[in-house]
Amino acid sequence: MSWAGLAFQALDPPRRATHRRARVTGPLVRAALAAALFAFGAARAPRAAERLSHLDNVRLVYLERAPILAHVVELAARLSPPPPLDDAPLPRPEESGHAVELAGRDILLVTVDALRADHVGAYGYARPTTPNLDRLAEGGVVFDAAYSPTPHTSYAVTSLMTGKYLRPLLALGLGEDSETWAQDLRHYGWRTAAFYPPAVFYIDEERFSQLELSHLGFEYAKVEFAAPALREQQVAAYLDGAPADRPLFLWAHFFEPHEPYVMHAEHPFAGGPSPDMDAYDSEIATADDGIGRVVRLVRSRRPGAVVIVTADHGEEFGEHGGRYHGTTVYDEQVRVPLVVVGPGVRAGARMSTVVQTIDLLPTALSALGIPRPARIRGRDLGAVLATTAKATDDGLAFAETDDASLIASGDRRLVCERRAAACALYRPSSDPLEHHDVSQGEPTELARMRGLLLATERDHGRYEGAGVAGWPEALRRGMQGDVQAAEDVAFLVGFAAGRDL
């Protein structure tokens, strides 16, 4: 494909419709859009677009609340992109130096589908949804600000298993050859087994063919929907045949909280904000039963095993006008519970450091004394987990959907709509629902966070070797949907056209 063809794709990347808010379409909208664009005027457009480029909060409101004006905002963003930001250095905390020593230990990783952090008792939820997870949390570290890189199971799970942001890599045609957590440990003598439902690869399945066929690198895989009791039996059967002289890496994924929500007779809830939320909490309690069963089983057979419990993403109940997941990067969809328990890990600690689920793989490798592969993007959390650790840093987390991106650090959350490069800044300590944009009052902080976001996105694909990793940065950003890359891509098109002449 020519440079011009690649640039055209970059300016208008394909969008997927799964789990999106419904958008009004048809002749009426097209007519209204045409009228709006006409009124915009060829002569006035550049000046108006330039003014709009400096009003992040206005553009963000138009995008989220006004479908017709959203198209105008997108056009304005292309006519006059917001001023470019200088590169900001990414936080690169020092490696822990094996702050936690887990050499030769068994590891149990448990993930729960669509489990938002604020519906877990250990995170302050009033309903008794997670008694088993809460008891587990008392003996380990609870991360209050842990984030999934994408609110879709397929991308979130594969990112966790590879230690990198898989969604932007796959959008660039990279990443499917990534080595996984199970493969890394198998090289060093671990036996590996996975127990998960086929729905893990439901979204964009064609992008994960290699990872799906290889069962994410696990040598043994039980791929089926299973209630907690059956899942316990399956893990028990595997443990019966596992060699006693080899360490194990086990992964179990519980699907229950995923919609459609079902009320379980053994875990009834009523009188909540909605029947859906009552059923959702019942599903969480059922998954928690599974957590308790598998943790007790593994601990009885493999004393001293490290236990990690987290989720692939959260779930929205209208907090920002949507339902379910996959549509936004606000906390209800991308903030997840994360509990780590094991020898050398501080017990009963709550950590405010911002972390992401892709940090778990490099953390485990460091603690096990296994060299870190060069292509991993997550960071080692050993110093945060260690009983001897002192102060913690602000940390960093990145998340994205087709249309939105998030950068989180310390007590700041920057949420940006890519179609118009419009951003809002939130401080969840005083605004947990992320409804009050403070960017106008904190312009310096807004610029700093936008610089962090840009630096993170510019790194995508840079360490993946061949292919588009060697392309100009503008094309890589454009293929990921970054409207701020439009001007640079246009320059490349003009340069290529002039060179061809």
C-alpha cells in the first residue's frame, strides 16, 4: 500500500460497534449534519475550529451528549488540531531488585469477568458480595488504584498474560507473536494449567487466532463454561496428576458477573438501585464462592503458593450514560480489584500507588528470578509489595477503547476523546464518580498529564521489532486513532507525493 493510502487509513481508522452507546443515524441526522457544516462556512471554519481547539471541556461535552454537534467537533479537530504537546518523560521507577523472593513458588492467578472494584467488600462495598476475597485481602496487599488496559475481556486478558498493551499493538498488526506468562515460566520448569471459558476470545476473535489456538501458552487448558463447584473439581483433577517436584502456574477465570446477570438462589440480593444491580451482585457472590473454593484447594495441596486475584475489567450502570463495558475509560469500566498474597508480601496493606494489570507479569518474573523479556511494557511492583518497602510513587496506568484513552497517575485521571483530542481532568479522591472536570483550574497539570498520555501512546509498537514498528511515529499514532497525528500524516503524504513526482 502507498504512503498516501496508509495515511488515509490513519486519518480515518475503522471503528467497531460492539457494546457502544446507540447513535442516531439516518436521513435526518445526515441532513442536520449537512446543515451544520454549511452553517460552519468555508471561510469561518478555520477560525472557528481554531477557537474550538482550545476548549477541551466544550468539545468533550459535545462528543458525549450531542450526537450531531459531535460530528462538527470531529471535523473541527481535523481542521485545527489542538496545539502539539512536548514529549513528557514516562515514569520509569527503578526495578525492585528482587524485593520479593518467590523463587520456585507455585502461583495461582484468579481473574473474574466484569468485576468492578467498588462492588468488593475489601474496597468498601456495603453488601456482602465477596467474603472469600475479603478474607484473602487481609493477608496481603490490596491495590486501591489498579487498572485494566482495555474494558474488553479478549484484550484485557491477553494484555495481562503478555505484560503489554495488546489492543494498540494488534491495531498496528503487531503483538500476536508475544510470549506469554505461561510460556515464560515453562522455560524455567513450571508446569502450567488454565481453566477459562471460550468467551475470553469473544471480541475481535480473528485478532487472537494464534493466542487462542495456543491456549495463551498453557500446556494444559480446560476451556469451557463451568460453575464454581465444577471448576473446583477440574482444578482438583489436574492437581491429582501434577508432579510434586515441579512448581505450578495455575490460572482460573470466573465468568459469572458478565451480563446477562442472573440471580442465584444461594446468593440473593434485593432492594438495590435496580434489579440488574441486585442480580449483578448475586453473580459476584457466586464468583467469590469460586474464588474461595479454588484458593482453599490450592493452599491445601500446595502450601505457600502465591495467590493473585484481579479482574479483566469493570462494569457500568449508567454512571456516564452507558451500560456494561467496552465504551469508556472511566473508573467503573477500567478500575479493577487487585489483591496479592504470598511469602514476603506485606499483610493487610492498602496501596494507593496507581498500577495496571500488565504489571503483574514483570512483577512475578522478577520475584521468581526470571529474566525480563525486552518487549514487556509493565513495571515490576516488587518494591510496593515487599514488607520492607517504604514510600510509594504515584505510579502510572494507561487504558483505551476505540474512541477514548485514559492516563492515571497519583490522584489524577485524564480522560480524552480521541475523535476531537478533547480531554477532561479528574481527581477521584474528591470526585469518585468523575463528574467534575478540574482542567480549567489546573492548566499546568492538564498539560503535564496530556504529555504523559502522548508519550505513552508514542511508545506503542516501538519495541516490537519488524513491521510497522519501524514506520514514522505519525503513522503509528494515526492507525491507533490519534487525531493529533493528522497534521504530521498530511505532511508525510505531501512529502511522499512530491518525492514521487
